Amino acid sequence: MQAGLKGPLRSSESGRPAHIEGVALDSPDLKIVFGHIGYPWHNEMIAFATKFPNIYIAPPHTNLSTILRSWFHL
């Protein structure tokens, strides 16, 4: 699944990880894999992956150092 910002001139609201919570609750046997960490909602994405054992985050192919700097305020 896609999480995070969408392309130009498109609303990114559907990319919020919180939108998948209902699916994770209703289908606990369904494995949900996000192909992105959900930036700028990466903290939300990590929280849901921690809360639900059926939500996974694939390794990011974006600039990981940018995300880490934002987490640790570097």
C-alpha cells in the first residue's frame, strides 16, 4: 500500500496511515505491507506498525537520512 505524500496536484490526505486502522482491526489475519514509511506521517505509520502485528513497513527507498534527521532533530 501507499502511505505518505502523493504526486503533484493531488490531495495527500488518502496517504495518511490512520486510514488503514479500521482494516487492520476488522481483518487481523490480513498482512498489510506499506511500501513507504508514510512521510510526513512517519511517526503515525510507526505507531500503527507497532500497535498492529499485521501491519508491516517495507524498507524505504527514499532518502532515509532525511527521515532520521527529522526524528532526532539533527
